[in-house]
Amino acid sequence: MIAVDLFSIRDSLTYCDKKLLEKINMKPGGLLDCTHNELPNVKTDKEANGGACANSVKTMAMLTQIFKRGDWCAMYTAVSNDFSGRLYEDSLNRYGILPVLVKKINATAKILCLITKKPDNRAFIVCTPPKESFLKTDEISKNIFNQTRCVFLDGYCIGRSPEFLPFLTKLVKHKNNDVVFNCGHYTIVKKHRDLILDQIKQGNIDYLFMNHEEARELMPGISDLNACKELSNYCKRVIITHDKYGYYIGNGGKSRHYSLIPLDDVEDPTGAGDSFEGAFLWGHFQGLNDEKAGKFAHSIALEFLQVIGTDITEEQKEYIRINWEKSLPRGRSCR
């Protein structure tokens, strides 16, 4: 498994009240580009590596460590040759993720995640690095995909560089790999809807993940259930999550809704959807059917909802192992 991103991301996570969001004119769940100098001066509660596909791959690598089975994972991105870049690389190594890094100036982006107590009020402020620091298409080695099963991409890439998605999907499919695509954010889907749909209908996206807001932008006017059903004619799996209302899984032109018991005490929703994606795919590749892979993914996402950021505790990892070890099929050993 390998995730490809235009630039590396370090999340600065902090709790805030609605007054701060109103001061910077940030809507709940919004996405705002700004420079470092424009970032609000707030105390950071925690820092961690971020990014949609990076969080998903990190979850897969974590599960491989917990259960001692699964595939190796790698991260291919541009990273700064500074303190932030070193923190990013150290974090990858700690999770057993192979760092495949292109060193550049100012290539590590800082994202300030402002978190309110209610998940639907979460907001992001994105600090974008200079475009010359992006990972460019001619810097991507074609040989990197020779021994991979699938490649993770997300909408944040095309939000900065629209040509990145068709270039990568063509290259990856030529190497007989699967493409996993996380839509990233509803504003990105709204802006690049035609591009994303074109890649889906060409059969260039095998596993499609999005939330309710993104599905509404991609397939306006129809329900999540029907959107999942229609899109699954082009993809191996389509998964649409809808917070406490559950999730939908589409497979072969059919779709099904799965309900869930919501978690009352949510600490931080950052990365929970990404962890669901990574856990679903990990379970899927270990041989779980869609229903069991969904239940497994939901249980993993619940653990991430109980901590700030995307690093769960060793106690939580042990809880996952004890509760799922005997329920998992006899998957492949770690390789």
C-alpha cells in the first residue's frame, strides 16, 4: 500500500469556542486557505502528521502492527528539510510506514484544526505551502508502483493541482494497481466534480470513499443509497459515511445502508473518517466481507473519536487486538 500526496502535512490541533470561528468568518466544517502570518494565534493542544490518505495508510500500518499481518505501507510525498519535516519522517518510521520522500523547501504544510465539542462544528484552517514546493508529476518514479497492491489518493491533491489525479490514476492502473480515492472535502468535490466523475466513469477509481456532504456535491439530487448504488457500477466498492446515521456500501450496482450506535462522548472527530477508510480496506484485504469489514472499520473509528488527533493509546490498541483477534480470518502475514 502506498499513499501519494503533493506535500506533507503537520496538523496543529486545538480546542476553540464558536467566538473564534465567528471572528475569522469560519463556517462549521469549513475549509479556509491562508498564509502562516494569517493563522490565528492560539495555543496548540497537540501536533501530528495529517492528510486524508496519510491518515488512512497510518491506520492500515497500525493494524498491521497490532495483528502482525497485512501489507507493508509507504508514504510518497514532498517534505521540508527542516524541523517539521524531520518530525513528519520520524512519525512515519514510528508507525512502520516506509518514507519515500522528496526533500524541498517549505514543503511541509501546517494545518490548524480548530475543534469544538460538537463534531459538526469542527473547522479547519489550511496553510498552503508555495506551489513550487509541491511534488510534481515528473518527480514521481514509475518504479515505485511495481510492488504495490493499491495507491491512496485524496481530493486535497486535485484541489491544488487538478492534473495530478488523471496522471496518477493512469500510471497506477498501468501497473495493475488499485486506486483508492478519498474525496477529501465537499468544497473540493464541488469545484472538481466533473474531473472526479470522469475518473470514476473511466474505471480509474477502484475504491471510492466520501462522506454525506461530498456525496451530495458529487451526485446532487439523489439519496446516499442511490448514489452509492450508481457509482458502484464503476468502482469495486463505494463507501459513503454519514456520521451518527451510519454508512452505505456499494458493490456491483447494489448498495446497502448500515446503521450504528453513535458515540456520545466525542473528543475529536479529526481523521475518524480516514481511519474508517483504512480499517475497512485492511479488513477487506484480509478477507472480511463488506458487512464485517464495515463493523470492523466502525469499531476502529470509535477509538479515534475518543482522542485528540489521530494517535490512539497503547491501551486502545490492545483493546482492538483482544476484541478482534479471533474474529478475523487467517490473513496473510506481514510482508
